Amino acid sequence: MYYGTKIEKKFDAVKMAREIKDKLDAKLSKMTKEEIVAYFEEQRMKAKRVKPSA
């Protein structure tokens, strides 16, 4: 067994992902289907969006 020291995280990706998901869920839950589609189309056109490269 390994009993090493615990590493202190400076960035918690899981916590950040959950916060983003909760924020988006709160925003989308108040929208109609048409508003949601329009929202994502608008987000896709934003210039500072990070696009994955495959």
C-alpha cells in the first residue's frame, strides 16, 4: 500500500465542471425549447469559444 502525502490541489476540475453545469442548468430550466436552441446557436458563434482540435 502507498501512504504518500496528500497533494494540495490548486485547481479542481470536477468542482469547476459541476459549478458550470449547475449555472447552465439554472439558466436553461427557465427557457423554452426554442429559446434553448437559440441560446446554443448564439454561443456557437461567439469568437472567444475554445474549439477542440482533433
